[in-house]
Amino acid sequence: MTQPQGYLALVLHAHLPFVRHPEHEAFLEEDWLFEAITECYLPLLEVFAGWERDGVPWKLAMSVTPTLAAMFQDELLKQRYVRHIEGLIALAEKELARTAGQPEFHRLAQMYHHRFLEARRLFVDKYQMDLVGAFRAFQDAGKLEIVASAATHGYLPLMHPNRTAVRAQVDVGVEAYRRAFGRDPSGFWLPECGYSPPDDELLAACGIRWFIAETHALLHARPRPRYGVYAPIRCPFSGVAVFGRDPESSKQVWSAAEGYPGDWDYREFYRDIGYDLDYEYVRPWLKGGVRSHTGIKYYRITGPTDDKQPYNPERAREKAAVHAGNFMFNREKQVEYWRSRMDRPPIVVAPYDAELFGHWWFEGPLWLDFLVRKIAFDQRTIALTTPSEYLEMFPLAQTAQPSMSSWGHMGYSEVWLNGANDWIYRHLHAAAERMEALASAQRNPSPLVHRALNQAAREVLLAQSSDWAFIMTTGTTVDYAVRRTKAHLGRFHRLFDQIQAGAVDAAWLEAVERKDNLFPWLDYRVYAPGDGRAPTAAAPWSAPTPAWAQPPS
């Protein structure tokens, strides 16, 4: 297609918090990763492969956060995923027998049995248990732009009392990207789209050219951008480009009331045999004996009541095609409207959590497949692009200062700072200040102390994950989020005290290193002051370790 009137940038944000528990034979929260591999990441890879096989011209941007990439590459988690999917194959085989006399459910049991067998084949045989390499291959082919992100998805606007902590999240995230994908990143996904000036200057220092911000970051920018969110702006001091999220395309996919995933023909996420069937029947597949999702779901959304009808894959497939056509039509009309009012083709930026596609919205990968094929072959108004490619075509942009923003509820920070989670921040700030003080004071540590310093930095980063505060707000697995926050801070303070006393417990350190093994290449000096400021004042250095932060040996 030549000379489109405008462009569509689809951006998928693939992220999960670092969950790895070698101290347990099986751990419920590790299923977050395993479910996403089966229902989201493998299906997306197969959609990409189908486009390549069929000669579909496509472009897509996608973040793979450092924590997710690390879990993809972790040998323990890889082996546990194989065990997980083989368990689901066995469960599906049991379901084939149970539903033999129920035709409407039996064919769904056959569908799941095939999907689980295929997931194992793809993961083990096709991709050789290397999902980082699988995504990297599409980037190397010039079709997928993989975007960097912060080290542990820390919510940067609430880390600003310690700028070094923000810089460490960015620097470690960029280095993790280089190690995983073998190149320097061009774009950066700010966790939760959380932007606060002057974070763009830290991105620029790492060679980042652009990031995506929430709609009002641009609409409230100074001066107000002439083209709203349909062209990037450039930050005044760093020159980093900022793309704004398009609210119309977001609403069509995200809205619980009006978005496509809520259609009554789509699969109902919340009706799973892990809850529906007799406890003793499903108990062998429940970690810790706790009822949970197995991934086998037999019902469609049907309507707003608890009355649910059996899922019909053919009807769902037809609806996904209709919704893809509707989404494309709406983007065409947007582009036609804005093109007549701009001096360049507009860009519609549509970012979504990748896990929506296949996990929460079972038909999401199918919808995406239909959409890209329709854009490629059924119209001539819009073309797919990535933010980097758009900047190469149209490098000039209005200079404006974006406003503080996030894509959380109400658009600012209240999801991550409220009565359910506000207690964590004084401890996170104190730990970051102590870590900066350690990095300033420890110039030539012994090998053992060097390891302890690196682990201390690792624990601070893990404690800063925005996922823990988010979970405390939403009320799901709150106990786990609280335990993780306290555990990482507790281990940090114990390391801090041992380093200060010159008495590092080597055996305990080794155990902690095995448990929290994220970023084995991490160097604590990332926390050393590097912007001309004086080292952190002495107050946090002498602050006592909180009583709850004393972990068991």
C-alpha cells in the first residue's frame, strides 16, 4: 500500500512480576506465568508466524519487561512449565472421558486437549523452551519492535524522592534489554504509563528515543499540542518523543461495558472447572489444595446474570471477525478526519496489556489476526507502523512538556498510592536511600561483600515492583503481595546490617541468591550517585531496621 492517509501503531505490553519459588515444590502464583505462556504468549507467537507464512505485511510493537524475560529464561520455571502443561493434558484427557455423553461440552474438551498438546509441542519442540529467542527472531526480521521497560516495573512517579532509584530502574531495565535482545532499545514502556518530569532525561541518557504516555499527558502538555495525541511531541530538554494513547481505540478494547471482550458470544473467563466441578475430582490439579483456574472453561458470557450457556467456538470466531472489521472501520474514519487537519499523516497509538489477548480475552489473538489481515488486504486508508518507524518518516515534532500521568484509574497515582498500600512507600524510600549510601561508601569491597551489595540492590528492585501495590489496591492475593514486599525489604535490611558490621553470612547470602536470582549480572554501583549530587544524607543510613523486616534464617 502506498501513501496511506494515516497509521496505526498497535503496542502490546507483556509483563508479569518476578515470581519464582524454588523453596516450594509447587507454588500457586507461578501459575500466572504458566497460564500466560499457554493462553497468551504462545498464541501470539503463532499469530505472528501465520502472518509470516502467508506473506501478510505487518508491524507491531511489544514490550517484554525484564522480569518477564528473566522468567522466560529461567531453567527452573521452564521445567515447571513443562510439568504444568503435561498436568493439563492429563486433566483434559480426564475431561474427554467425563464429557463423553455431553456433546456440547465434549467438543470443548477436545478443543482444550488439542490446545494443551499444541502448547507443549510449541514450547518444547518448536521454540526449544526459548521464548525470548522466539520473540527476538521476529524483531530481527524487522516486523516486531520490542520495547524496553524498567527493571522490575517500578512505578516511577512515586519513586521521585530518590532520583537515583528511578535512574537504577531505567538503567538496569535497558541493560536487561540489551542482554536479552542483543541490541540497544529505541522505545521504552514506562510502567503503568507512569510519567513524571524529568524522567525523560533519564531515558535520553540511555539512548531512548520515545515512550508512550497516557492521553492526558499530551492533552495537558504545555503548550498544548496542536495535533493532540495523533502526532508525537518532543520533551523540551531531552528531545525524547512522546506518543499519546488514543482514547477511542482504547475504549473499544478495554471498556468493561462497551469493549469487545464483553460480548456475550465470547468465552466466560470466570467459569472454570477448577471452581465448577467436584473438589475431589479437580484436587490433584490444585496447588496447595486451593481452588483456582485450570484454563478449562466451558461457558460463554451469555449475559449479565449467572445463567451461562455453553461456549460456541464458531460463533465466537465470527464475532471476532466482525469486531476486527469494526475496529478497522473506526480507525479509518479517525484517520480520514485528522488527515484533513494535519500537515502529516496522523498516527493512532493503541497500547494494551498483552495478557488481555488470550488470557482475559480468549479470542483476543484471533481478533488481532483478523485485524492485521484486514488492514493488509481490505482497505487503503491506514497502514500499520511502529513508533520508531513513524519517527523515521516524520522526525519533526512540536516541543511541549507532558504532564504527570498514568493509565491507572483517574489517570494519576491513586491506584498505587491509597489507604490500602500507602504504608509501603516510607520503607521503599528508606531502602533506596540506604542502598545509595552503601554504593557511595563501598568502593573496593571484598568478593563476598560485593556479592552482598549486589544482592541488596536486587532486593530493593524487587520490592519496588508496582505489581505489589496494584494487588493491594485490587484486593486479589493481597497476602502474597504484602509478604513479597516485606520479604524483599527484610532481606535488604539484613544484608545492609551485615555489610555495615563487616560480617556477611555467606551461607544465608547464598540461599538468598538462589531464591532471588534476578539479573545475575547486576552491579550494585548502579546506585552510586552519578549526576553530580552529594551522597545521600546520613539520616537514613542510621535508621533502625523495622522489626517486621527481620526475616527468618
